[in-house]
Amino acid sequence: MGNLNSKFDLSGKVAVITGSSQGIGKSIARGLAENGAKVVVSSRKKEAVDKVALEFKTNGLEAIGLPCHIGDPEQRQSLIAKTIEAYGRIDILVNNAAINPYYGPLEGSDEAIFDKIMDVNVKAPWMLSNLALPHMKEKGAGSIINISSVEGLRPGFGLGLYSATKSALIMLTKHQAKEWGRYGIRAKVLCPGLIKTKFSQGLWTNEKLVSDFTKSLPLGRIAAPDEMAGMVMLLASDAGSYMTGGVYVADGGYMVSG
């Protein structure tokens, strides 16, 4: 059976994390690197990913920065190709990057916004996973972790299009798990609640909204980005070797409140 603690060890594994120059993505990348993985820090801007990779390296972690706008097909291909060029393998893919360019009622948006949000939040994780698939199949193992949201499970207000994409990502993950399990590839989805990041700044800087929201939460507070990293470290490692197709919520009790 071996030492259970050693099952969290990611030494020799290579992890690609999209949207990882800040917020949840950066915390996830750091957590995976601290557990021994070689991490590829990726987001749109070269300066941002280089800065984080340097910070990690200064702290004795293995990392490189590869800029990628995940809505661009050529940049997606380049991200996977350059990861293979640098490290020779991909064991873990965390599809974390997402956008939410619109807040308001469903009928208040337009087709261009719909297409953009679907492209980045659903199509890009699908395509990136497909690009990583041959490299994972070759090793007979791999872990895909898609970052969705509780908004993909329970409708709120003003986030209808975003919620629809996050729901679609949940079903995409389940299909990945069902179809790719035969290759030793596991696919899971994490649904965070409200996290104090730049992405959700419009929500958590609204004092009345936060006050009303936290009063209804069993844990009574919003989360820090680091509080998502532990779950991903489990899902990425052999400690979670029998976990596939699951939807895991880290929301302070939002799904059981009110």
C-alpha cells in the first residue's frame, strides 16, 4: 500500500495551468509546484507569466511561463507544443482561465458577447484537453481538472451567460471522464464559490452584497484563492487515483444555504 502521504507527491509530473498569473490559477500552480510538479504558468501576457515563473523559481520551485490567449487556436497549439518541447510530457492540465464580460439580464446581452464567453469558457478547455490527450494517452495516465463555478450548479442573478458556460463545462468534464477513462485519464471539475480575486472584484467590493451573502453562508465568509489549491492538489495526484467524473464544490456551504 505504501505511504499515503507519498501519493500526493507530484515529482516528475508536468502541469499546465491556464489563467495562472494571478488569483486561483496562481495558487493552484504554486500548490502543484510545492508538491513537486514542474509547472507551466500561462495567461495572456508574457510579462505576467514570466514574473510568476521567476517568483516560483526564486522559491526553489520548477516553473516556466508560456503566454497563451486560450481563445486563439494557434496559441493553444503553441502552449501544448512548447510544454512538450520544454518538459517532454504533460501529466496534468488545469483549465482555469475564464472570462465574464457581461453582468445583467439574459436579454440584455448580444451575440458577440455570447460567442466570446462560450469560446473562452467552453470551447477552449475542450480544445486544450483534446490537444493534451495524445500526450496523456502515450503515458497511459493523466489528470484533467476543469475549474467551473457554483454558478454552473445554481442560478444566481446577472450571471446567466457565465452560468450557462460553467454548466456546459461540467457536462464536458463528465464526458471526458467517461470517454477517456480507458486510457488512464481522469477528468474532474471543481466548482468554487465566491473567492476574493481580481476576477470577482465587482462582487466582493460591493459591501452590502458581501454582507448579505456572507450572512447566508454556513462558514460566514468569502474565500481566499489559496483555499482552492488543496482540492486541485488532491485531484491531480495519485491520492485521488479513483476520482473521475466528479463535481467537487468548495463554496463555504453556498449550495446548502438559503
